Amino acid sequence: MIYSFAKIKGIDRQYHLYFDWPGRKANRFYSLFGDEFKKDIEKDIKSNEALRNSVNDFLEIGFIRNELVHKNFATYPLDKTAKDIYNLYKSAIQFVDYLKKRLSS
């Protein structure tokens, strides 16, 4: 029951609040796991350009998603091709994989 509650109310319905999509920042998300975790993650990102790019691409995808959903998908002026979006995804998935490893260790 606790897992179900946390997933439905804490994750599924709150995901949009974890990140500053317009500002393209993830600090709010890192902070959810404590100051030590946040500092470690920021240190890793600062010292790893590929990871930094991956985070930026993850945030870009989230921003674009929100723009499409909240600003009339049919008329939104998306300046990216499907290939551009796929390349963002390929980069962003590295950040997701990194988070999985960090959160499971």
C-alpha cells in the first residue's frame, strides 16, 4: 500500500515539479535525496562534460514536452526534426542510466 501511494501520489502526479523545466535545472530533483547526494551529483556533472550534456538534453526534452502539451501541440513551432529529438533522447538516456546507478548504490 505504501509503495502504491508513493508511486501514484509522489511520483506519477508530481514528476513535473521535480525539475525546473523552463530554467533547464535539475537541482530541485537532486535536493530530494539530501544535500550530500546533491553535492556529489553536481561534482560529477561539473567534472564530466558528456554527463553535463546528457543532463542538458534530458531537461531539453522535458521542456519541449511541456511546451507541446501546454501550448497547443498542433500549432507549436517546434524547430527540431525527429532526428534531433532522437539524438537528444540518446544523449539524455545516459543521464537516466547514471541516476539509476547512483540511486542503487
